[in-house]
Amino acid sequence: MNPAHSGEVVSTFPVGEIDIVDEAIGAASLAQKGWANTPAPMRGEILYAASILLNARTEEAALLLCREEGKTLSEARDEVIRSVRMLKFYGGESWRMGGLTLPSMTPRTHLYTSREPLGIVAVITPWNFPIAIPVWKIAPALMAGNCVVFKPASYTPGIAALLAQCLVEAGLPKGVLNLIHGSGKIVGEALATDARIDAITFTGSTEVGKKVNLLGAARMARVQLELGGKNAMLVLPDADPAFAADLCIRSAFGVTGQACTATSRVVVLKENRKSVIEALRIQSSKLTIGDGANRETHMGPVIDNSQLISNANFITQAVKDGASLSIGGSSRELFMEPTILIDVEPNSQIAQQEVFGPVLSVITVDSIDEAIDTVNGTNFGLAAGVVTNDLSVAMDFVVRSKVGVVKINRTTTGTDINAPYGGVKDSSNDSFREQGVTAVDFFTRVKTAYVGY
């Protein structure tokens, strides 16, 4: 359904049951040996070819993404282009799938390592970045020689199918990638518990991720989790308020706040509290909310009514807990105003739990030490940022921040495709990073060989 237009059906897909999971894993099992034996550069050539096909369909994919998920056409286009680049990146990485040559203490011994695929990988992805997240999981999995069973979010089946079409048309052999639709409770759980699945990579809520982790751990499967966030931006008094507000607004309200790296807390000191709040109000009031397909729209709708209700409940509770509504808070249909809450207590619900909507909380502290403690003072640890002109303070913030991604004078959202990505605490199981060259670590195992001669 199109969240921007009530009742508009975008596309129709079959809801799978357990039998479709069995069929998909069976197909992957038949294809696994042949795919693993395919030279890595040849696997990479298919990924590169898929990038060309997807690039040619950028506008089609962006519009579909806009209609399914609700983000603006500009945001959707950026996501598709990012996906194209990731396919190219891992196509290139296929030429670097080597191991290490090491000196041995034993004479006339050649000691080296190599990387081998795990086998069949289950890829379970969310709706908020429904092509970029699948690509940054599927591309390195395929490049490493694994077959994939891919279950996208039920809200965004169309863009998942378009991605699969590009990979198949690029030359991916039958059974190597298997796209199935269905609920997490039935299809997702069946994937997590099937002994033929060698690894599970999941992005979604912390609550569901912990369940996936338990199911995988029960049978010693490898599990990768990227979960929620409660990301903070610390704005120091030496920072320009307008510049800081621009970073915060783009981080908080881009993709309607429905990003795990979105800024949901702004931490300020008493001396710059007033100027930062005023700058935030000014910039958020300039945002146009509406159908993402319209060029003048800055922020689209939330994904569905349950998310809208959840957002509203968070705001209501925040006011009960002593916060004040500075701007926003209202909605029509699924279009919610950008909302800023001030006088938020660091330990209140709104400051501790992930909202996943266009809601920004401003927290005031007395010192930089208290500010960093506040930034770290949640169960999440995905991303954090600081806005300052003081290099010493900035580098101290990098060291002391208990997160996986730190930004200095940049938005908390957005990462480079060649850099590792992941969180700590409840934002991840903190075992393997995604994206970049380190992504291959999850999708391969290392074998050590001693060759006497």
C-alpha cells in the first residue's frame, strides 16, 4: 500500500508459509556447490552487471520505493544510487578474496590462509531502506560464494523483487538467490530454525533481533544483528547554531525519522540552549510534508497507522514526564509534523526508547562531561555526533562515545559504503560489522593450511 494515499495498492505478492521456506532452502542447497566453485571474480562480474541493470532502472526503482515506503523521490533516488555503488564495490572486492601468507617456524613449510563460503545465508531485512540494506547483505554474501534466501519486509516487496530481477538478469544461476515473502513469525522463524541455514543476517528491531539471536544460537548458527538506535548529537557552545540545527534537522527528519541512525536526541549546554532551540524551530518550520513523489516535499508520511499511533503515544508520555512541545506534534492521515520536544529529562521514556519517527528531543546539561554521559546513557550504541570547532574536544568525544559510528560536524545518518558499519550494546550483537571490506568476515570462514615440501 502507498502510505501517502490511503487505499492505493502498489503491488500484490504472495504471502509464503513454511512450505515456501523449505522450497527455497532446497533450491539453495542444490545450487550451493556450483556457486561456491565458481571463481570469485566471475561471481563479482555478475554483481557488476547487476549494478549496470539497476542503474538503468534508477528512476523506476526510486518511484516504486517512494510509493511503497513513503520517502521522497530524492531520498529514494539516493538509496538506489547507493545500492548501485555497493554492487559495483563488491564486484570489485571479488578480486581480493585472498588470504594471508605467513612465515612458519617449521622449515620447508608453506603456511597460508584462505576464505571459504559458509553455505546458505538467510537475509532478513526491514522496510525503511528496502533496497540498500538488502544489497549490503546480499552482495557480499554472493561475492563470498554463499547462496541466499532473502526475506524482505512485507511493506516493501516490490523493490525487493526489482533487485532480484536485476541479479537474475545479470546472470545469477538458478537457486543462488531465492526471494520469499511472508511474516517474520512464520517465514522468518522458519529460516532461523532450519538446520540447513548456515548463517542469518538480520536488520530490524532490538526485540525481534534478540529472538533471532536465540534461535540461531540454539543450533550454533552464525548470526549478525543490526538493530535499533537512540542516537544523540551534542551541540557545544562554540558551534554555529544554524549549522548545528541543519545537521540535526536533516538527521532527525530525513526519511521521516525512520532510520536507525537518525538523531533523536540533541544535547546542549545551558549557555547555548536558547540559540540552538530557536535555530531548530526555524529550520524545522521550513519543511514541507506531503507525498514524496512531489518535488517540493521534504518529508513523506510514516509507514502505517500503527507507527503513527506509537509516535503520538511517545509524545503524550513525554509531556506527562515534564517535557514541553516546542513545535509540531500534530498529524493528518499518515503525515506527521516534525516534532521537537524540549526540557526532556535524560532518563525519561522519550530519551531512552527508540521512537522511529520524526520526533526530536532536546536535553540540557551543565557540563561537557555530563553531556557525554548523557550521550552514552541509553541501552543503545549505534551512532553519535558532536558539533564543535574544538579539535581536542571532538577527539575526546570520539574516544569516549560508546557507539559504533561517530560523526564530527556531520549528520548521524549516512555512511560510506567502503567503511565498516555497526553498533554496540542493544544496537547489535557486536560480532561482525557490515559494509566495507570487513563485511566479508561474516560471510566466510578462514581455513589455515600447512604445506610441507
